[in-house]
Amino acid sequence: MHTDKEPEPQESQGDGNAAPRAARAAELEARVAELEARWLRTQADYQNARRRAQQELEDALLRTTQPLLEELLLVCDYLDMALSTPCTSADAKNLAAGVQLTRSKLVQALELFDVRPIPTTGKFDPARHEAGETRASADQPPGTILATVRAGYTWQGRILRPARVVVAAAPENAETH
């Protein structure tokens, strides 16, 4: 019976081939280790290049989208100003209702793009809030937000625009130690 398999060489003791075989095996093992190290470096380089490309894409998206979002937030501010005016006549109330619907739709559209308002209650956070003014307050501890001057927003977890707030300060008659 004939097979395509080559016969395995038989090792004989003392034939003098053991040393060259061991050297060849060590050489092959070293080559495998070198190729494995190269492969791991190539994989790491690929992952780094992929992360870098993803970051560059996100940065380009931010650079192109952020100005548009900032303009839309300005429109939202103008709608808020229109809504803050007193409405005395029926026509003014109808107009205010239309402005409110427009503002609501704009806010919904911004939320679709992950634009979220920054909360303006509790403690002042300089990373998310901008202190437009400080007021002495006996009712609130220093550093507490008293009022919102302009709403702030985040976009995809980044600060798009900090909230401008009024922050409580210690009353002037409080003594310091």
C-alpha cells in the first residue's frame, strides 16, 4: 500500500544528528517568537491607527457640527426671551403659544442629536457653570446656585455651552475667623 505521507525519520541514539536537530529546533523557535512579536506589534499599531482615525473623525464632526448647534441654542435663547414678555391680549397669548410650540420642537430636535440641558440646581460646578453674578444670601450656603441667567447644554457628554448662573455668597455681615 502506498501513501503520500513521508516516513518519519527515526532517531537513533548516537547517530550525531541530535545536535544539529536541536540547533534547528531552537532556531525555528526563535523565528516563531520573532514572528509572534512582530504580529503583536502590528496588531497594536493597527488598533492605535484605528483609535486615532476614530478620534480624528469625532474631532472633525465636532468642528463642523458645534457651530450649528451653538446657533440653534441662540435661537432657543431668543425664543425664551420672547416667552418671557408679558401677554395681556388674546392675540399675544396665541402668539406665545405658537412660540412655545416652536421652542418645544427645537428642543426635541436638539435632543435627537444628544444635546442636553445642564442642571442648574444645587452646588455651583465651575466645569459646567459660569458664575454671571454672586449675591449675598442668608438662606442658602455659599456656592449654591440661586438662579439661571442662560441655560447651558452638553453635546455627547462635552460642554457645548456652560450654564450662566447666579451663585450665593456669604452675607456681608457674617464674620470670618
